[in-house]
Amino acid sequence: MLRGGVMKFKQGLFFKGYITIQIKGKKPELFLNQCIREDIAIWDIRRNSEMEIEAKVHLKNLTNIRQIRRRLGYKVSLKEKNGLPFILAHLRFRKPLIIGLFLSLVLIFILSNMVWQVKIVGVSPEMEYKIQERLDDYGLKEGVFKFTLRSVDDIERNITNELKDIMWLGIEEKGTTYIVQGVEKTVVDKEQKSMPQHLVASKDGTIMEMLVEKGSPKVAVYQKVKKGDILVSGIIEEGNGNINGEKEDADDQKDRQQYVHSKGTVMAETWYTTETTVPLTYKHQSLTGDKDHHYSLKIGNFSIPIWDFLSPDYKEKHMEKEDNSLYFLNFKLPFSIEKKTIFEKETTTGKRDEKTAIAEGIAQAKRELKKHTNHDAEILDERILHEKVENGKVKLELLFIVKEDIAKPQPINQGE
């Protein structure tokens, strides 16, 4: 009956703490009955002899136990101590050990979230040096905290755009090591260089200049050509044919043909028409370059600021967020560092007159045109085909006359 009545008191014993007491005296069960009358929970009662009983009680009732002992005259001794309160009390006397253990865990945590090695593989030593310089500029280097880095995707994209000799760049995070793999744009090997090919027109145009290094020209200056026309042939006829004037058969003609890798530039005048719209009133938003970094410890949907608590006093702001996972050794922790970058933004508003709007429209169309032509293309002239002001906007239809290289390689199938 004593056991059944106190089962509910046994919940959370480890955290509350409990002790095993040993009661000695004549009829020790009277001591237990007195404890029950005073609402003291007792369980795991065991009789060792007629004069001795053991039982377990909560740590919080120890004072009441001592008072009953003094009143009834029984001998009560503490046999075992169990639970968190006793463990903490024991550790209190080992502060150097606890402090050392805590500092070791903190050190491991810090080291687990730093960059300790950056390996660049798959490229030549010269390219490795260039990539290393760019990685340093973007903060990816040994000794920095991983959560202070920019997005790996951004770093990959920016370096690929900046280094023209890199065809592909990938960054992989492996613990505290970052592996950077690159593929260079290699020069076409000799076999590919010797592959027979024609040079054909990549678009319609009028030939302005020709410089043929190898191959047989099939067009002349000032001649109009269509897209796909052969400009320089990679098939060269050798000799003068049958000296007796007899008609050659197909095999003889083929024997006199030499296949070459045509090379050269064919500059032509090409034409582009485009439409653009420019508003007479404008509103531009741009970043000034000033920015502020804030760091928070993120647990689930909650964030606890840990660095730079005050928001900058920018009139207009643009904010970007980035989550960076935290690790203990190679284990990902259930919380992360949230990095907020607050940029200062400014808005410029104004009005244009029609003449300024037209100039802006032409400049805008030129910028767009350069995206779709070779880097050496030259805009010779621009003409306004149609102009209309409607709903506060200037609508333009433009014609651009461009000088560019229209020669495009086309492989020759020698089996045909």
C-alpha cells in the first residue's frame, strides 16, 4: 500500500534528487508510518532485519526526516545519494576540470567553424595563382570564419566572369576545407586545327573587307551575302584539269581536291532594327556603397542578435539575408548564424525632355546591341525610323548599321 500511494512522486527523480535512508530501532515501521502521516513520500521499502529498514525519499524531505528522527529517537543514516543535485554538488569541487572541459568544447566549436585549408585543383600554376588572388578578394582564405563568407554560388559566378580563361569553376565545402575545381579554356589541339572547314556567313550583309589566311574566297568586296553563304571554301582545286580537254569524271575531280582548315576574317556591313521606350519621368534606385553587417544566432524561427545591435540610420535600405550552418567537428548543429547585410539605398527622381529621352533611348539600344554582337563590332551609324510620344513615354524604332566579322566556321563532311 505504501508503494502504490507514492508512485506519482517518483516522476523526475533524477532532476529532483533522492536518497536511500537506513532506519534502525525497535519497530522501525512506526517511523515510516509517521512519515506517511506528514505526507512524506516513501518507496522501495526493504526490511534488512527486525530492527532495520531501508527506504527511498525525496531530497527535499530530508529536513522533515531529521525532525521525526529527533522526536522518535530512531537512528537514521544516509546510505545512497542519487540525482542531478548531488552530481552538481560534486562537480562544484572540481571547478578547474569543468572550466577546462568547457573551454575545450568552445575551442573545438570555434575551430570547427573556421576555414583551415583552401585547395585549388585542375588548373595550371599560373591560373591557380589568379584564382587564389580572386578568392582572397572575396574573403575565402585560411583562418576566417565560414559564416562571414559570401555565398559560394556568388563567388563561383563572379570569378568565372572575371577570369576569361576559366570555362567552369566549382567550390565544394568539406568540413573546414574548401576544394576549388577549375576547368580552363584550352587552346584547340593541332588535330582540331587541321580539321577541314568552310567559313560561312553568320548573317545577311554587304562585304566591306576580307582577309583570307587559308582557303578559297568565294565572295568579293561590296557583294551582298545571305546567311549560310560560303564566304571562304575549304576545298581547293589543284591543277588545270584534263589537258586533252576531255570531261573529267567525278573520281578524277575528287582526286584533285585539297581539303583545308579555312581561316580569315570577313568584315561586313549588317543592319539591326530595334524598338525601345523611354519614360519622360524617371525614378532610379541605386546603392551608395555603404553597408552594415549584423549577425544573429538563429534557432528555428527565433533569432538572437549577437553582433551589432543597432540598425544604421539610412533613409532607404536594402537588406540581404544569408544563413550559415554551424558545426561541431563534422556534425551539423540545429542552429545557425544568420548574416544580415544592410545596404544604403538612394532613389533619384527627375524629368527628361523629349530630346534627352531620345538620346537615352539610343544609348540604351546600343548597350543592348553590344550584348548580341562580337566584341570587335563597330556601330557605323544609327537612324530613327519612327518616333512617337505617348502616355508620358517616348517610343523609338531604330536602325543600326554595324561593321562586324560575319565569318563562321562550318565543318566539311569529306564523305559527301
